[in-house]
Amino acid sequence: MKLVTVWITGSSGFVGTRLVRHFASQGAFVVGFSRRGCEADHSVIVDLSSHAAVPRLQQVIAEGMAPDVIVHAASKQPGNGKDAEFVFANVDTTQRLIEAIADRPPQKLIYTSTQSVYQRPASLPVYEDAPAGGAMPYSATKRWGEQLLETMGDATEVTVLRLPSLYGAGQADSFVDGLARTALRGEPLELFSQGELIRDALHVSDVVKAVGACVDRPAERGYTVMNLGCGRAIKTLEYAEALVSSLGSASKIVPVDRKASQVDLYANIERARRLIGFEPMTLHESMTEYANELRA
């Protein structure tokens, strides 16, 4: 579709900053919403979970910046925090957005969700119709956000992208970024569960490309959920070996018997391949890109 105005929530975050740059490079007029300001053509500093958010967003529409596309990337990421903080950031923010655009819905609305909404899988890979039921505050509130956005399917094209762990320069919390910090120091990399745990992870640039592909396909009202991921079962030992090689690190990889708290998980990505032509980088390609980012 022809891009005119793109709204990005969470525009100063890890994914949001890259989305701002991507759509600006495509010639779109980008409006970014965050609590800190961002690089967008028009930066709106607002707490989207507050009651003030609805009139503020409606004011942006009245000023002639109604969205053709919204990428809803605002979120409180997994980790420490009170349950209420996750509700404010992942549920209230979504509901305020829906209220603000009710009279002027965009052609497309894309939501960055998470694979952690799934219950512990009985088999791998996990398909989009697998039971949801993540019990942690992050996963529960992201699933609630998905359900709220499903109500928009009659008015616009809603696409939910369920993301795995993401890594890239500037990320702090993913397991790959943790390994990278250790590898850059040349210290041993200890891998729980003997390095046999299966993890799904993507370089953030693959997500940006997938969002762009969602925008490029012809608009059709409705609600669609797509998994994004590496597309195959990759053990933590393989991630560590590829990372050490790409960084030229002297770190020794040390598998240990201590059991990891996570469970084996990777997603089936055939729906994203079919609908948007999604094809993630190979592990070698993504680790090479990541290493180049870190060197820069």
C-alpha cells in the first residue's frame, strides 16, 4: 500500500526506534508516541496508559495526521514489576489506542505480541492455534491486548505478530544479548541444561522486515495472528557457538547440568511465510549482522 502517515507506539523503544527509521526511509510521514520523545517526523510525548492519552491522540488526528497504518509496539517487557504496571502498559495502552481511533480507524493495525502467550507446548513447533495461557503478568497482559484488538477486525486489518526473544545492539534483556556481553569480555559462557534447551530468537531487523511486509500486502479487513521465529529447533549451544565465532571471542563454552527455568519452544512460521513472504536470516547471517552492530 502507499504509505502516507504511519503511527508507531513505543517509538523510543528497542523495536520502535528501528521502525521509525524504516518507515521514514520508505517515504512515510512518521508520528511516534512515547514517554521520552523519538526521531519521528512528529514526536508526541504521552503516557498512552493515562486517561489523557485519548484526547491527545484525537488531537493529532484533528491536526491532519490521522494514521494510514499503526504499529502498536508500546509494551512493558518481561521482568520485574507489579502486576498493575503490566496492566497499565500492555492493556490500558491498547484500550486507549482503540478508543482514540474508533471514529477514524487506519487501513492497517499491526501489534507486536509474544510467543510467551502460549501454554507449555505439548509438541513442537507451536502453531498459532495452540492453546494460549501464559501465566506470567507479561504474557497474560499481552494476550489480553491481542483480544482487545480482535474487536477492531471489522473496521481495519489487524495483524498480531507473536515474537520470540529478540536481540540486537541496544537490547538488554534477551538471552543472546546476555551471552554477547559475556563473550565480549572473553569470559566462559555457562549454558544451563547442558546447552540442549531449544530457544526461538530473532535479530530485530527480521521483525522490522516482517512489519514492512505486513504493510506492503493488500489491505483486507479482519484479524490475523502470525508467528515469527527462526523456523527451526536451535539449541542454546548452537546459538553460543555461532555467536562466539561471529565475534571472534576467546570465550569457552561450558555446558552445565543446572536445569534452565525455560522450556523448549520454537514456533511454526509457515503462515507468515505464506502471507507475507517472511524468511528469517540464517543463524550465521543474523549473528554476523549482530557482531557487526556491536563492533560499530
